[in-house]
Amino acid sequence: MPQAGLQVRPAYSVYRLIWSGLDILFPPVCGGCGKRGYRWCPECARSLRLLSENICSTCGEPVEHARICLRCQQKNPAYSALRSYAEFGGPLREALHHLKYKHDIGLGEALSEMLIELYARLAWRIDLIVPVPLSQGRLKERGYNQAALLARPLALAINARYASSALARTRNTPSQVGLSVEERQENVSGAFTADRKQVWARDILLVDDTVTTGSTVNACAEALLAAGSGKVYALSLARAVLKAKNENDRQPNRVSIGPRSV
């Protein structure tokens, strides 16, 4: 359930009720561990490594000492702030794999509760929720956008406008897996465009399933700002934490954590 203090909207209550009814008709299994009777079980939820402390105040990357990580000190991102709920790995990695590649779309509603909880802790004021878009080819192949499955229930829960068409990926981009930070930035540079009519003067919340370096989110924010949006914030369910000897200087030459790392 969403965190206490966040008023539950009627539309969101109906949405959850529908999924609860489907669970009775078609008993689920946990996307993280396979336990029957849950789409996302309490044990898997308790196993997560939350990202709520010792993080960069801008990009949300874990840091050991500084308030702002070295990368954000060197160049401010286009977005105002990025936060992720938990570290990518273990049961959460398995659940996201099921959501993205095994058509386990019911996980979207179950996992979105964590994003709702995360948003409730933040003081962001937003007008519009936008999922990070897939390319047309990948959307056709998969049949759905996993980021949208997380973003829509969040919008219902906080009574915000949801606009899946406000942002589009205008060209196919190669997989980010194995690319350096700089290569990732170049790979997605100019790959998105925003609908000026939908985003003009509105503060936007971008939603994605997983973030690694934030390159994709930043490219999306650049497109939104170029179309006249207000501030751009971003949430992701998971963050692939970049390991480095110096926790405040996470600048690996290569990043490789799995499919569609961003």
C-alpha cells in the first residue's frame, strides 16, 4: 500500500481493486522469487537495498562524502533531480526482467507502489507524468512500454495528468550495455522529441524502470526543456549502482549490467 500521509485517490483504488480481482481469478507468482500468491512478495520487498541516504542531491547516485557527486559538479544535468527507490539486483532485477521480457504486466501495478511511496517522501510539485518512451520498433516487438506500466498507476495515485504521448523516441538507439558514460550520452543525444502543446510551461515527472548513468533520462529532459517545459524531475524504480574505489568518483570506463540499462 502507498505510504501513510498520501491521500489515496478513488481512481487508484478502483485500479488496484481490478488487479486484486484478477489475482483471485488468476493466482499470481512473485516476479522476484516465484512464490505463489503474490505478484511481489513481502520477503522480496524486505530484501531491497534502498537508496535514501548518502546520495547525490541532484542525480541520486550513492556517494560517500560529498553532497553532490563529481559528475554533477562537472556538468549539471538537464533535469532538476533524479531519485531511485532501490539498488538494481537480486529479486528486483528478476522482477524487472519478468516485467520487461516475459509479459508479466501485472507486476507494473505491484512494483509501482514503491514509486508512490518514494514520491510521497519528496517535495516535488509536478503537473504531468511522462514515461520514458521506447522506440517504435521495440514497442511493437514487446507490445507495451514497461515504464508506462509503472507511471500510469503513479499518476492515478497522486491525481496527476498522465501523458504517454508527450515524449517520443525519434530514432532507434543501439543498446547501452557495455558503453562508457560518454558513449551512453552520445548514443541517446537528440534521440527524443517532446510535444510542445502538452509540455509547455508544465513541470514534468519522468518515470523509468531502471537508471544507470542517467544518460537517457537526461536526454529526455533536454527534449522537454527544448519544447518549453518547466522543471523536469525523474523517478526510477531501480538504480544500477556503479562500483568504484572512490565512492564520490564513480566514473567507470564501461558499464554493463544487462539489457536496456540507461
